[in-house]
Amino acid sequence: MLQRSWVSLLGAVATVVAGPTISERAVVYAIGSLSIVLGAIEAASLSEARNGHERWLGAVASVAALVLGVALLGSGGRGLHLVVNLLGIYFLVIGSLRLARAVAAHRAAPAGDTR
């Protein structure tokens, strides 16, 4: 088992060194695929147990992840500049949503709670 993981690691390093364009596209496609999967998981985690505001924020986060994934897969490895811009916009949206969740949780906490 350990020997196979070393061979896999060596193969990955050889791919990066031998063909940086191929590895760049592979990373873009991997991030795009992962983003779609995580967006679907986020959408599936929306339940009735959450209140309306949290469900709304979760829905926006899942849509943002799905849009990023589709945009990355559709970019076809056009360039690193496009990927950086897409990731930057995604991180701004997700950061804003997490900040909104934190503010809502802080406001919902009892006055004497110091956690």
C-alpha cells in the first residue's frame, strides 16, 4: 500500500515537471469538479432544522460553488488570469456569506453568553 502511494506521488511530480500546461489544466478541472461536488453537498445539507436566514445563506453559497465549478470546467484552461479572477470572486462571495452568518449568530446569542 505504501509503495503504491509513493509511485502515485512520483507520477504526479513527473507530470508537473514534464508538462506544466497539462498539470495546470488538470488542477483547474480538479478544482472545478470539487467545487461542483461541494456545492451539491452544501445544497443537500439544507434542512428544515435551520431557520430561513441560514437556509437562504446556504443556498447562495451552494449556487456560488456550482457557478464557480461550471465556470472553471467551461474555461478550458484559457489562462491562469481567468482562474485567479474566478477564485477571487468566489472567495469574496463565500467570505461575505460567512461574515453574514457570524453576525447573525452573534446577534442571536443571549446577552450574557461569552463563548
